[in-house]
Amino acid sequence: MLEIREIRQWFRTGFWLKPATILHGVSLDVPEGSITGFVGPNGAGKTTLIHIIAGIRRPSSGTATWKKTDMHERSGRARIGYLPERPYFHEHLTGRQLLQYFGRLSGLSDRTIGDRAPRLLSRVGLARAGDRPLRTYSKGMLQRVGIAQALIHEPELLILDEPMSGLDPLGRAEMKQLIRELGREGRTVFFSSHIIPDVEAVCDRVALIDQGRIVKSGPLSELVSQRDGTTQIRFSIPAASLMPSLPSEVTSEADGNYSASIRSSEVTAALRTLIDSGARVQSVEPRLSTLESWFQRERT
């Protein structure tokens, strides 16, 4: 398990070097084998926390451990793969040479790298581009070769900072499919994103950070549940003048009926009001909350 305990991070900024706190005692658990989406608005502290988890930055206080090993120890960093938000690779290298470079940095033998590199390039859809210089790669191709370098040493934990940023719809679909495959293999994936539907499509857990604090975290199925959604009720009434008083706005439909989206906790009372007023209920359709609506609700 990735355990983050009371992480605080502050920097000195401005002419007078006044301290500015970025993370305010962040604590979070990421279970082994999970795909966890880390969401929040720009400036919320996502990248700062990811840098701490990846062992790039030391926190002002607090700890980040993977299976009880500190992420800033060499043995801890060796067990993670990392893709930064804006990866920069030497443009004169080919995709294959990039994997050789990072494989050697990870302590792998040339024989092991030679065996893994072709398979990884094929897996991320770059089998035909492996011997091309990176300067000829598109944004999407650079993201994919970035995933390959993060996997070259077969890490247990994969940390991805905005992996779908800047990708076209096809590239995003391919990246989501790859993340799902990594999860099915049993790898732990922790990635940040501001594209809420992408997170909802691949994650089984979500953590929301806002203004340097974890607002809420847990299984996606619990955070986005039917009880948090609404129920659409369609009904008809004898005359518009007999419109009942409901706890939400009523919409007139083209067929002469009406509809209202009622909070799930208020459905029973709304149905009783409709029946008592002489309305005829046509349908009652529960609608699940979306991650995006949950995100907006938790931030207010």
C-alpha cells in the first residue's frame, strides 16, 4: 500500500520570501493493485504531491511510503515508475535508445533491456517508430514512449502526472486502455488528471484535492452512488393551473407531459404530492450521480 501521512509542503516566494503553504497535512491511502485517480483544480497541489511520492521532492514534514519503504530511499524509488506531466527527453535519441538509457539508469543489463524494449514499444503502439528520433514524435507518441520508459524496470507502482494531457481523442482512448490493462495485471496505478470523464472511465478509486487538502477519497462506486444522484419523474396533470408544488424546477415536454429531477431523498414526498394533486405519474427513472457532479458538489 502507498501510505501518505500528514504531508505538508511550503515554499518561500516573492521578494520578501514569505512562506506559502501548498499542502496542508495531506493523508491518503492507495491500496495495492488499485487504479486511483487524483483529481483537483489547477493549483490544488496535485503535481507537488506527486513529486513527493516519486521521491523528487522532500516534504517539509510528513512521510510517503510504499509497503513501509520511504519513497526517498533508493530502494523505494526503484519500485516505482514515473511519467511527469511535461516529459522532456533528448530529441536525438530514438525510442529504443531512450529505453536503453532509462533501463541502464535502473540497473538493468543490456540483455534484459534488449528483451524488454521491443515488447514495450509494441505494447504502447510504437513498434514501427522505435528507431525514429524523438524529435519526429508527436505529443501522443512522446506520452506513449514515456509510459514505456516508466515500465522498463517492471515497477510495482506506476505514478502518472496528467498522462492524457494534450492527447487527441484517439490518443486518450489508447492511454485509457493501456492504464486499464496495467490495472488488470495487478500493478498499482496512481495518476492525476483534470479530465473528469477520463478518470471515471478507468479508475476504481478517486481522491479529490482542493487548496492543498484532501477533500474526500475512496472507492469510485461509493463516492458516485445512486443515493447521491437524482430521480427523473415524468407526469401529466389535468390542467396547468393544477401544477403541484415540487422541490425542483418542472420542465414541460413536447408530448404535453411534464418532468422534474428530484433528489433521491425527496422522491417519496414528491410522488405523494403528485398523487394527492391528481397528477398521473408516467415514469420514475433513477439517475446515477456522475464523478463530475460529485466533484462539483464536494468543492462547494
